[in-house]
Amino acid sequence: MLRYIARRLIIMIPELFIITFIVFTIMYAAPGDFLDQYRLDPSVSQEFLDHLSKQYGLDKPMITQYFLWLKQVLKGDFGYSFYYRRPVTGLIGERVLATLILSLYSFVISWIVGIILGVVSALKKYTFWDKFLTVIAFSGIAVPGFFLALLLLYFAAKTGWFPVAGMYDVNHGRMSVWQGFKDIFWHLQLPAFTLSFGAFAGLMRYMRGTLLDVLNEDYVEFARAKGMPERVVIYKHAVRNAINPLVTMFGYSLSGLLGGAVITETIFSWPGLGRLVYQAFIQQDIYVVMASIVISVIMLIAGNLVGDILLAAVDPRIRLE
């Protein structure tokens, strides 16, 4: 297992190189660059523009610029944000925590609720509860995330039960630790529900379908014929095998944690990484985009690695050679 993990981590190096090079090439091929906006700003001096061009090699060929950026990244410096006029590392570090809080909270809720309700729906097949949960699942799949977010905003504005936007109350700085935790938790509910609703609905339908398939397998009928308690047949044998495809999906889902909440963060004014990267794309803030790509690729590879390890742990038939 350790050799397998080491091999996957080594493979990550050329993958990172290829993906970042492709993205850098695409960003470079776009007409103009961010310095064009500086050139139109009379408050920005020519000396400042020359300093930036020289520091980051912006006046050099694209290949040279890429390797200069790569050299800086290896030293832990992700470059300079031309839009925010500050180092990228500190800028992203502030936003990553907010996105992780939102994404992890909605991720855990959607997976727990999706799997539990999927099992209930499969075991109650064609009953009232199965049809009721099916209606909820189809609603979650059909309703667009931005529309649900706008509905929740309207609900919060009319009732006053939830904060309308942001991550903190204006008095957050004067709160105690416990009060600050409750404040963030309360602000978290509506954007987390928006992200969780569609995700748990899809997982629930997937879990229901795979469990129904497994319940029709011969080994399940054999276990019942041997006189095993129904609870053991379902939860020890059927659910364990039905959950294998979801474990693979779990790995891919991890990779989307940091980038999957752009629209939700924008609507709820959540100060996360998604809004930052979206603005960076619009403003051609190339080093912010490149830093987000590096993080996304690392999350993708780490998510797949975690998925493979969990799959081997859940299903002993699978061996990672």
C-alpha cells in the first residue's frame, strides 16, 4: 500500500507540470494582459509597470514566463495578484479557509443524508416513503442551484430567521469564541443547504439503485436461505457491496471541494475561493488562476488516492498492487 501511495504521489509531479503548462498557455493566448488595465490608470507610474514586468518576466516569451513562475512556486511564492495588488499566497490563504468550512460542511451533510435516505428508499421500495423521498430527490436534481439560492435569500429576508449574506455578523469581532462559532454556524446554513440539496439527491438515487441491484444478487438470496437475520444480510453484505461505486465517487467529489461553490459563494457573498478565482479569470489575474489550478490538481489527485484506498478497505477483493 505504501509503495502504491508513493507511486501515485510521484505521478502527480508530471501531471501538475502538464496541466499548469496547458492552463498557462491558454491564459497567455488570451488577448491583452492585466497590465493593460494598469496602463490605462493614470495613477499607476511607468516605473511600477517596468518593475512588475522585470520581476515576473512579463516582457519575455511565454515559455520563459512559465518557467520563471514555476521556479517561484518551488520556492513557495505563487506570484503577485495584479488586481488585489498583493501576494497571491496570502490572498488565497485567507479565502481557502472560508471555502473549506462551507464545502466540507455541505459535503458531510450531503453524503450522510444521501446514503441514509438512499438505503431507506431502497428498503421501502414502492411504498409511500419511497415515493416521498423520490419526489424530494427529483426536486433536488431538477432545481438549479442559483434559483434555490435566490429562493432561500428571499425566505431569509422575509422571515429574518437566517442572515441574508456574508460569513460574519458586524459585531463578530466583539464576540467570545463560542458566540463567534455560533455566528459563523448560523451564517453557514443557507449556502450549505444550497450546495447539499442537489448533491444529496443525486447520491440518494444512486444509493437506492445500487442497493436494489445488490439485493437481487444470488449471494444475498443464499444468505437469506441460510437463515441469516435480515439485518445482517442487508447491512453487512448488501449495503457494504452497494456502497463501492459511491466510494469511487467520493474521491472525485473531494477534488471539487474548493472550486464547486462559485455561484453559491457569489449569491450569498461568502468570502471564499470560488469568487476570488472567478474574478481572477475575468480580470486575467494570471497568477491567482495558476495558484487555484495547482490547488485543484492536488485536490483531484489526493481525492482519487483517498477513494482508491477507501475502496480497498471496503472491498477486500480489491488489492492495490
